[in-house]
Amino acid sequence: MECIFCRIAAGQIGSDKVYEDDDIFAFRDITPKAPVHVLIIPKRHYASILETGEDDKIVCGMIAAASRIAGELGVDKDGFRIVVNTGRNGGQSVDHLHLHLLGGRAMGWPPG
């Protein structure tokens, strides 16, 4: 298993875990871009959101986890951002589907 996010989800690499269920694992980003910056990943490897397909429920599960985590971390009241980077030009640096949950500060628009 070479994917760093697969290894984190499997417990082979330590992380600051904030959420886990049968399909989803979430942990704090080691280089946060906001006071709250959590990465939410499926335990099953998908290189990007392009591999999930129309009927795959994993994305819905990841969004539900993000909502729950936002509430637990207290950023649901003032707002938060969920980001899915896809491909090199989209800013994806790890080839494993992941959501960025960002909160705790005002977010500018347009992003990056």
C-alpha cells in the first residue's frame, strides 16, 4: 500500500483523527490553511472524485461526515467551506479523493 492516505486510514501512519466510521476517515491537515482544516477521505481508494461514478454513495457519506465534523468543531454557526481539488490544475496534491473542511475564519472569493 503506497498511497499515504490509504496508509493513514489503515492506521499505518499516525494522524490527528477527528472522525471515523466504516467507510470514512477524517483527520486534521498537517499544514492547515485555516484554524479548522480537516481532510475527509474514503477508506477505499479513489484517485479522485472522477472515479466515484453517479451511483457511488461515498461522496454523500463524506459530505455528511463534513457536516457532522463542522458541528463538532463549532464552525457550523459562522460558516465553513468544503473543497474538492481534482487533478494537477485543480490543486490536487495527493491522488486519493479527499475533501478539505475549512473554517474558523472568513473565506475570500474567488479562492486561489
